[in-house]
Amino acid sequence: MVMANPSLLLQPIFIIFLLPCLSSSCPEYQKQALLQFKSSILAIDSSFHTLDSWNSSSSNCCLWDKVTCSSPSNSNSTSTSSVVIELHLSNLSAPLMPSNLLAPLFFIRSLSVLDISHNSINGQIPALGFGNLSNLVHLDLSSNSIEGQISALKFGNLSNLVHLDLSLNSIYGQIPALGFGNLSNLVHLDLSSNSIEGQIPALGFGNLSNLVHLDLSANFINGQIPAHGFGNLSNLVHLDLSLNSIYGQIPALGFGNLSNLVHLDLSSNSIEGQIPALGFGNLSNLVHLDLSANFINGQIPALGFGNLSNLVHLDLSGNSIEGQIPLQLFQLKYLRYLDLGYNELQGGLSPKVGYLQDLRMLNLSSNRLSGELPEEIGNLTKLQQLSLSSNKFSNGIPSSILHLRELEELDLSDNALSMEIPSDIGNLSNLSSLSLRKNKLTGGVPASMQKLNKLNSLDLEGNLLTGEIPFWLFDFKDLQSLLLGGNNLTWNNNMKIVPKCRLLGLSLRSCGLQGDTPEWISTQTNLSLLDLSMNQLHGPFPQWLAEFHFLSYLFLSNNKLSGSLPTALFRSSPVSILALSQNNFSGELPKNIGEAKCLNILMLDENNFSGPIPQSISQISNLQLLDLSRNRLSGNIFPVFDPQGYLLYADFSDNQFSGEVPTTFPLNIRTLALEGNKFSGALPLNLKKLINLERLELQDNNISAELPNSLLQISHLRVLNLRNNSLQGSIPKTLSNLQNLQILDLSSNNLIGEIPIEFVNHLTGMTSNPTSQTLGSAAVITFGSKFFRTEFVVNELIVNWKKYKQGLSSHYIDMYFLLDLSNNQLSSEIPASLGTLKALKMLNLSFNKLFGKIPASFGDLQNVEGLDLSHNKLSGPIPIAFTKLQQLTTLDVSNNKLTGRIPIGGQMNTMADPNFYANNSGLCGFQIRVPCPGDLPPSPKLQEHDNKKEPWILLEAVGIGYPVGFLLTIGIIFLIGYFNPSPPSNSRHRHRHHPHRLIRQRI
């Protein structure tokens, strides 16, 4: 039997069905509408070729690219022609198109699918708009520049619409109160990345019962999440409200009915409060949950998250969540992504973390986690990213970490890890990034690291590593960042290397480099970061380094480099941080320094630069920190900075500047250090314009005249130091306007008159610890990049502290409260109201002409550590209330007219240095080994009864106690460093000193 060929049998059938399609064509009006659309684009760009198949010679537009027609049987028309039902016009690669070009398309009313996404359409939708396209099922306008209010878009007639995407446009206004209630068939709604504002309407989405996908992210939506705003959307699978300004708490029942929800994103809002007690336990189908970058506090509810058995992605990072990590999280066996970083989590990392064997990413960085890393972390064999940085983990790196063969990024930095780096760490062959910086790791760089052929970034900074830096580190072809500084590693200065890598970041800080700057670094022309600070480099600044085109961060401080700076260093330079302090550079600063427009931090302190400051420096608009201190710079004309500039910290101290005190700084400047120069004349009146100034240091100059009232209008001032000038007149009563003052030093001037009671009564900044932002928190500038992070700290405010000049760290400036009026000619009684300044740690009124009694209220200075009232004319007794001063460690009342018994009890028992009571002829007490009249033994004839012997017994005890107590006290005082056998001099010395560097780099 002969079998028929099946293909031949099918041919007639195929021809039967094909013939109608070949004979049918789209309606002429639809063809003309499409040609008009194309023609409008060509009028803008004649080179447009994407729609070349659209031409008038082709009678059937159904055959054109990006056009889909219905078959005649599906057409409502009685003719045999088809109609256009779909236009897929995304990514046309056309030039910027005005939205009115779309008008011809609105006449094709048969359209059910219209996709014009990812084009360059701008402007508002024409008035006819989409209201004509009542058959539309799918509309995609995303990734354009369409403008206009959302309420003006005419979608009300599109009752058949299932898919609507308006994302990535410039649509603004509020979501209509009824939302998109008429679009009851809508399944997919995306309004993300627009400028929509206002609140989420309580009922705005209530009628969209078929909605599966809702995305409102990246807008300006505010208000709270409606308590039941999404409760009717029981079919919702995807809900994204991220990147808005939504505030308030997560509603306890707001998501309870969304049992089909798979994806929930509330990240990057202002949501506060705790996660509901039941968490999201009802959402058993949830796969993706992101609550990151909010203000959520409290603990992670254990039971609520334990029920999310299908969870794959969990991100709670960037909140204020505290407590321990609940063990229930480690039972989510499908979890692949877990980010709890940047919270306040405490406790240890449970060994049960090893249960998460499907995990790919684990981030617990920037918390307060402590203890040892569990060996079970080695069970996470699929892990690709592991970050445990900025915690308090201690002990060694567990050897089981070597089981993580899929690991690509490992960050254990900023902990207290000790012992050696695992010797076989090179077995993690997929590692591209390894950061172990700022730990206590010892030993050398493991030789096995040579096997890390994919290594892109290696950061071992700030440990206790020893040994020679291996030359093979420069053989990694893909290596871009190598940070080894801040260890005890040594560089072989005789080693000749030819790097195979093209580094972007290199740190050899404190690695023992000597001689000229290594020539091989000149081959690394892509460098963005170079840190060679704290070495023994000498010679001039390398010309080749000045010509690097990508260098953003350059640290050469603490070397012996010399000569002048090349002008090429500042010529259209990309440098953001330039730290050249503590070298031997000399000559004038380059006049073109202002061409370095990208500079944020410029540190040239502790060199030998001379001459004036170039005027062009004021043209560096992004400059935030400027340190030119401790040079030989001179001149009396300062650069005029832009009043609206960004300069926050400026240090010109210990130079040879002269003339009037300069005031030509940005209005936002916070710290201004001008001490140790030759400024003279009165304080300028326009200092008051620097209204944000927090720290003003003008000590050790030649400033004269009276304190101007204008200075007292700088209400944010916390530190005012005018020590060792020639100020005259009295202390202004209006000085009390500076209610934020924490440190006031007017010592060593020529002030006269009284200490005003009004002045004391309003120094509220010294009555209690400040509650507003402190100078300490504002004194750190942090810069970072992909490869490094560095801090610059404005520090070491120099004051007379317990009879010594000491630097007070600005990191903790909110802990210090000081009032120093010493070495003046003040003559009055001491106001009792000084006792209300309970935050004071140091009070110095010495070397004046104060008289009267010491106020008993001084006993209320509960935090005072140092009290100096010496060299005055005070009389009467030392108040018994001094025994309440529990923090007192230094007391000097010498050279007065005090009388009576020195109080006994509390810290007064340790104030036993006779020099601090000297030249007070009327004082007595065991502290100075002078018995008081009441302590004299009675005459022998009164010793008739045993009970009459008590005074003698007391005297014997005192006689024994004096030397023992004295020797013990002297030993204590000597050990804590405050023993000073010589009485302070009454003379005033005007001298130039170099007690500090105001600005310090910390890496």
C-alpha cells in the first residue's frame, strides 16, 4: 500500500487559509495615519530609518514592521480587510519627539496594544489623547519625558485596559481621589519614577480588585500608608512604594488581606515605629520583602518572620532596629539575600546561621554584633557576598570560611579580629574583593594569596601585619585597588618591580618607603587614590605625579618632601583631597591654585610656605576644609570667598599674617582658626555675618579695644578663644547672648571691672549638657569611594587645662565646658550665680583682683575638675560645700586672704599640696600640716577622766594621719601627672607656641 505524503495533503489546506490573509489589507485611513506619524519623525530627523518598511508603495500596512493586524474573521468590519490592533513602537531610536507627533495614532481606534516606551517623547499628551482608543487593553508609555498632571490624562474611557505603564516620565500632581476606579479590569499599574505627590488616596485603588501589579515607587508621595488602603486588592502579587516620603508606622492590618503578595517594597521612605508584632506572617507567599532605609526601630518580631517560609529576599538595612537577630530567621531555608546592615543589632551571631545553605548574600555590617564568628558560617557554601564589617567581632577568622568557594566579596573590616589571616585563604579562588582593614590581625601576607587570580580589590589597612610587602601582589592583572597602609609592613626599597596591574587605588602609608617617590608608580596613570603618607620620602614633588589625569585623592603628608609645588598639580586638576602636611615644602603657593575646581580638602599645614595666600584660592567653590597652619605665610589681604560657598573649616593659625582680623569667608563657615598671628586692631563689626560660626580661635594675636557687641550676635558660637591679646574694657553684659557657649577663654588680656551677673545668668550652654547638635559631631568630614574611606577631624582645641596647655579633641568637644577669665584686672566679688554653671569642668579666675568671699554655691559645680582662684584678694573661709565636688582633681586658692579650716571630706582630702594654699596666712588644716585652734590639746590638769582624753586621742590620730595621708596623696597626685611643686608665676608671658595640629587625618 502506497502511503500518501502528509506534507502534500496539507498543502491545499494551507493555501485555503493563506489566501484570505494575502488578499486582506489594513484600511487606507489607518495606513495614512501611520505614514503621517512616520513623516512627522522624518521632518525632525531625515536620517531616521527604523520604520523604512512603512512606505506608500506598500498597499498593506499589516506587513509593516512593528504592526500587528487582526484577521478578517476577527474584524468587526464586513469587508475582508484587517485592522491594526497592535503597535510595538518602543526604542525607535528617534530624536527628541514632541508629544503631538502621536496625534495620528489616536485615529486608529481598533488598537488594543500600544507600546511607545523608551523613546524621547516630551510634552503633554494632546487633548484628544487616549480617550479615543476605547479598545485598548495594553498601554505602555514608560521611559519618556511626558509631562502634565496625572489627572489630565484621559484614561476614563479605557474600561478594557488591563496593563498601564506610565513609569519614568515627568508626570506630576496628586493621584485622583477615586484613583483609577473606572479601570476595573486593570491588572498591571506602574506609575513609578515620576513627580507624583500627595497622599495615597484611601479609596483610590479600592475598585481595582483585579490588580496584580502596583508600582508607585520613586515619586514624592507622602502621608501614611492607608490603614486599609490595599485591603481590597486581594489579587495583588507585586506592591512597590519605595523611594517616596511616606511616613508613619506600618499599619498592623494594612497588608493582612494580601495573601497572594509575593513582592513588597517599602524601602527608602520615612516609615517609623516598630514592625508589627505579627510581622508579615499572614503573607505566606511572600518572596521579596524590602523595608530598608527607613526609621524603623524596635526588635525584629520573631514569630512574624518565622512564618514567611517562602522568603527569598529580605532587606531590613539602614534602620534603627535593635536587639538580637531572632533565630527564626535562620529557618528560612529558601533565603538567598539577607541584608540587616546599618542597624543597632546586638549580641552574637548564632551558629544557626549555618542553616541558610541557599544564601548568596549576607550583610550584617555596621551593627553592634560581638563575639566570635561561628564555625558554622562555613556551611553557607553558595555564598557569593559576605559583609560583617563595622561590628565588634573578635578572636580569629574561622578556618571554615575557607569552605566558601563561591565567595566573590568578603568584607570583615572594622572589627576586633585578631590572630593571623588564614594561611590557605588563597583557596577562595573566586574572590574579587577582600577587605580586612582596621582589625588586629597579625603575621604576614599569606603566600597563598598568589592564587587569587580574580582579585580586583585587596584592603589590609590598619592592622598589625608584619614582614616585607610581597612583590607578587603587583602581578595580579585585574587588581585595581591595593591598600596596605597602617601596618608594620616594610617596603624593600631595593626591589625593582614592573607592575602587571593598572591600579586605581594604592596605599603604602607608613610602610617604610625611603628616598625619592618610587618611579614605578609613574606607570599607574589611572590612579584615583594614592597614599604614601608617613614614610621617609624626600626630594621634590614628582612632575609626573602632578600630571596624572584621574587622581582624586592624594596623601603625601608626614614625609620629607621639599621644594615648591608644581603649577601642573592645580591645572584643571581632578584632585578632591590634597594632603601634603608635615613636609618641607617651601616657596610661595602657586598662583593658579584656584584652577583645582574639584578640591574639597586642602591640607598644606606644617611646611615652610611663605608669601601671601593666592587670591585664586577663593575660586575653589567646593572647598570644605582648608588648613594652611604652621607655615610662614604673611600678608594683610585675605582672599574673598563666595558668601554662599561650602567652606566649613579654615585654619590659618601660627603664620605671620597681619592687619585686621579677616572676615571674608562663606556664611556657612563653622570653624575659623586665626590664632598665633599678628592680627591687630579691634575685632571687626562684620564678624556677626558669620552666623553659623561654632568655633572662633583668635588667641595669641595683638587684638585690642573692647569686645564689640556685634560678636555677640553669633548665636551658634560654642567655642570662643581670645586668650593672650590686648583686649580692654569690661566684660559686656550682652555676652550672655551666646547661650550655646561651652568654652570661653578671655584670659591674659586687660579686662577690668566686674564679672557681670547678667553674663553668668544666661550662659545656658554651661548649665547642662547640650541637647542640640554638638561641635564634636560636626567636626568630622568623611570622604570615601569604592576603594577607601577616610576621616578628617578638626581637633585639639588648645586651652589651659589644670595648669597645663592641653589639646581637647573635637570628637568629644561636647564633653568639655570651660570658663577662663584669668590674668586680667577684674575687680569685684565673685557672683554666686557662677555656681549654676553645673556643666563646667574647668573654672579659672586666677590672677585678678577679685575680693570678698568664695561663694558657697561653688559646691554645686558637680562636674568641675579644675578650680583656680589663686592670686586674688579673696577672704573668709573655703566653703564647706567644696566637699561635694566629687570630680575635683585640681584646686588652687593660693595667694589670697583666706582664713579658717580647710574643709575635710570627699575630694578635699586629696587636695593636699600646700603650694595650692600658699600665702593664705589664716588657713589651717591637715592638707597644709597646720593645726587649727580647735585641734590644740587641752591642759594636763583637765585629764582627770577617761572621757576627757578624747581630744588627745584625736590629736594623736591626726598626728599619725597627717604624714600617712600626705604621702599617699602625693603618690596619687604624682601618678596622675598633676604634681607641681612650684607655685605658679604671677607674671604674664606673651609667647608664640606650636602646641597642636588643628586638623588631623584618620584613615
